[in-house]
Amino acid sequence: MRIPFLLFLLMALSFSGVALQSQTIHAVVVADTESKQSEFAESATADFRNMRIMFKGMAEETGYPLRMYEVGGAEFVSENVKKAISLVEAQPNDIIFFYFAGKGACDPGVSAEERILHMGQEGADTISTATVAGLIKKKNARLNVVLIDACGTIWDAGVGPHKGAGAEKIYYKLLRACGTVKVYSSQCGELSYGDKKGGYFTNSSLAALDYYITNPSDPVSWKALLTKTALLTRQRAMRIFRPQSPVVFFSQDFRESCLP
């Protein structure tokens, strides 16, 4: 049965709470929920659902308006990713998240900081993370976060609601940053693994976030969060005796805190 994930724009969601600063969270969520590989589609569908829950929880805890842009199912093609990003109307103090769950690869002819994302039928349609990041950067938001849960093969030509007593403070600390963060679920030459509960990287990311929410005495930062994410991902992959090590790139202008 076809999953009716059409490209659409969800209008700003109104949540209770008062934001510290006038800013909006924009979340572009892209997932290959109808892959011909049933196990892959099941994993991507779980990731799609879990990330939507996380972004809604982030908005509820901070009081920031949330605008979510979704691409999946039959609409899982590169042009719709570009359209989704084009719909983002960001202000200078806004935050943009881009999340991708699907197939990917490294191009040995370019920097390891960039990846090729496979889309469309049989993955014949592609878009590079350089294109994605470039389109997002043009929006001139304060903070851009690109999260890619995809394999790093060589290119040849259940999760909680992420809320709790400490959630609001944790989200505020993370959302005070500025610059660009790009995170890949595996090194070049590696596969990215998952099961019916979702991708190992995505679930590790959410588990790391929950750790800081439930352990507020442990200082949180983007670097700390992503270091723990990488550790948990490697541990999950070790259970099936496979290597998977996430990679993180921070832009030169990245700073953990840009707000007073």
C-alpha cells in the first residue's frame, strides 16, 4: 500500500510557551519511505516518524514556532527537495534543520565533507549535499543543521517524545548557536545500518538528545551531543559486527552561542 507522504508545507504550528527570542524552527524532513527494499522502507518510515516527533517536541519545549516541510513516498525526488527548501522563508534569527534518511554515497573526486544522496526509482535521481547546503545557506538563517542518515559507500560515476523537566533548557542551549553543522551517519567507504525501529544513527542521535534532557547536570553543546551520537552509533553497529562511524563538519564561522 502506497504511503501518502506527499510534499506539502505544514503551516506554522502554535504551541504554548513564550520564546526567549523571536525565531522560527524550519525542519525539512526527507525520507525514502517507499524504497523497493522493504526492510529499508520500514527503517526510513520509522526515522521519518521519529524525527517529526522530535521536532514537534523541540517546538513545544521552547515555544518557538515550527514549520515543517516533508518529502517522502512517491514524491521522493530531488526536485521536490529543492521545492521544499524554496518554501522556507527564514528570518535572520531563524534555525533550519535538514534531515535525510535514504541511500547515499561518497564521491572520491570531491571532499569527504560532501555526499551524493540517491533519490527516485532505483536511486537514479541524485542530489549532492553541497547543493542542499548551498540552497539552505541562501536563506540567511542564523543556524543551519544538516543531518544525513545514509550510507557512505563509494560512488561509482522507537523513540521517546524528547521532553522532560530539563528539555527546555537543553533546546535553548543548542538553538543559541550560529553557523552550519553537517553530520553524516557513516564514514566514506562504510554502510549505514538500521532495522525496523529506524536507522542506528538516527536512533543514536535521539538517544543522545534524551541523555542530556534527563541528565541536565552534564553540560550540553553541539560538539558534546554529536560526540555522544557517534559513540552510540558505533556501539550499535558493533552488535552486528559492522563498522559505522558518523562524521561531523562545523563551518569556520560556527559558534556554540550567538545570542545574549
